[in-house]
Amino acid sequence: MKKKLISLAVASVLAMPMVVAAQGTNVTIFGTVQAEYNTVDIQGLSSQSAVADDAGKSRWGLHIVENLGGGLKAKAHIEYGLATGTGSIGIARERWVALANDGWGEVKFGRVAAPFKDFAGGTTIDAFAYTTLQAGGSGGTMVASANGMGVGANGFVNSAIRYDSPLMKGFAVSALLMPGDSQKLDPVLGGSGGGSGGANSGGEDGEWDFQIMAKHSAQLGSHGFDIFGGYSRDNVSTAQRALIAGDVDDEEIWRGGASWHYENFRLSGQYENINNASLTGAASCTASAALGTIGGGNTGQCNSAINVNGDGDVWFVGGEYKIGNTKLVAQGGMTHAQKVSGFADSRDARSFTVGAIHYLSSRSSLFGGYQRVDIRDHAAVPDADRNTYTVGMRHDF
């Protein structure tokens, strides 16, 4: 009898969210679980293999939407990473609340992804995003900033406000603001307090870090076009100035690109110009973007990183063709890090990636491929070229 009462009580508690949903609030449990068997071979090091999710795709979370009436909605989003193949829990991902309306768009408050990551370009045109074949970081063809202002898989912006407009006659914009003196710490570099190492990615004297992007989509017969551009400004913090000798300026990134698709074929590309790369910005990248955890060794390599306080260019191009349930992918590009006088020599990273994604269903897929990164380092140290092989499986729920 007691067991029946306990079961009834548990069932009543579990049924409570359904009652809330009936009153205008919907709670969605979502997530992704991914595992890869990958081998990374960096010149001069022993090959490293693992069964894991080093790119940080696996996550779970809650997405809550309440209808307030008059077209206005309140939202909340909580998301955590998880690490398949290991005992690590993973990192905290997005955490925000928002107000949204179909007429004027959505405003988020909290820890968010940057527009450079998921609004236009970035992971939206990288078919192998969140795998060891990704273009960001070790792939060397997209900025993968540690503080979230780029497309690093585990890069998010703390203490931020993000606005996304609705699509109006093919146009849409997205903007992000982060208080300069917020002293919110970078999730990868760690640290504590306002001046700990390079961890404080905020600016100084009330300045705001910000990012803005715009895109236009058009359909002409069977041809679809997307054109996008954006600007990112990461103000130098007091902590960063104390770490870097000489004249240090604010980081600026300009991005432009386009995508064209026709029936089962898509061709995409983007170009990024980086000025004054900051220590927590384009001069570094997240651990998953660098793939530094494979085999537990020191195999981290961020080929898209520009020299600290230096300039550089990063470009990417990719082609996709779908045959039945299988997508064939070929993509690549180059990073050029300019020399910083008295600090670091110039460096080039050229890469290409080939592979395939097979969709078992709308939620489950298999993928695999090969990536070659050719490093041309003009310093005295030898080049460290990189070969990556992987096969993996992903399930979304």
C-alpha cells in the first residue's frame, strides 16, 4: 500500500509541469549526445586517439516559453554540456531569460552565444561544426575566440544582452552588448577577481564590448542566396593591458560572406579581417576548438589564433551535395597571422576537409572524414602539421 502511495505521489509531481503547460507555459527538454572515434596526428608528437566528444556538441537543457498575450512571450533557457566517453560533466552553456514578439523580435539577457557563431556564417555554414573536423580552432579557417565573440564551440559571452530581429523582406539583424566593467570571467581561461590573468574579457572605463550582424536572404526560382556581414569589438581590459607590453588596442573583427544553394547543392564562404587580436579574443580559442583534450596529452592547437595584439585574415569556403540521406562535404581555407614586432613571427595555416554525413533519421546521424592542416610557421620552431581522422554518431532529442 505504501509503495502505491509513493508511486502516486511521484506521478503527481511529474504531472505538475503538464498543468503549467495547459495554463500557457510550455517546457521543452532538449539535447544532443555525440561520440567520435578520432585520431589526431600532429607532426612531432605521437598520434592521439580517443572515443569522446572533444568538440563539445553533447548537451542537454530546458527551454521554457510562456505566452503573455498580445503576441508577447517570456522565455527562459538553461543548457549544460556533457562529455561522452569520460566522467567529466562538461561546461555550463547558454543561460538566459528573454522577451519576444513576432513583430519586433527577441531580446535575451544572460549568458548567450554571439551572433558571429549562430546568426550568419560561423556554424551555420560549417557542415562539420562541433566535430573534430570543424573549421574553427584547429581547423584554422574560422575565428574561435575563447570569450565567445567568435565561433568557438564552447565560447559564450557572459553578462550580455542580445537582440535578434524578425525576418523582414529578407533582411534580419542581430546585435550583442556586454558591459565593459562587468568583470565576468572567461569560461576557459578561468581565474577569479577583476584582474586575474587574462580571464577578464570585459573592457574598462564603462566601455561595452559589442557585435552586430546583418543578413539578407532571397529566393530566385530554384536558386537561394544569403549574404551577410558583421563587426565585432572586444575592448581591452585593465587585466589584459597589464599582461601585454607595449601599446595595446581594442580588438576589431570584420566579417563578410555569402551562401548559394540550388536543389541539393550548397556553396558557402566567408572572410574575416582581425585587428589587434586580444588575449581572450581572436588570439586564443576554447579548449574544444583547439581539441586539446584528446588522449589526455598536450595536443592543443588553435590554428585560427592570431598573434596577441596582432592583425590577420581568415577565410573559409565549403561545398555540400546531398544524395538521398547522405551529404558529401568538402571545405577548407586559410589563416594568416601577421608578425608582431618583437613578440611573434608570422604564421599561415592552410587546411582542407573531406567527409560525409549520413542521416539515419531526422534525429540520428553518422559522420566521418579527414582533415589536413598545413602549418607554415616562420619562427625557428618546426612546423606542426595536423592530420585528423574521425567517425562518429550524433543523436538529437
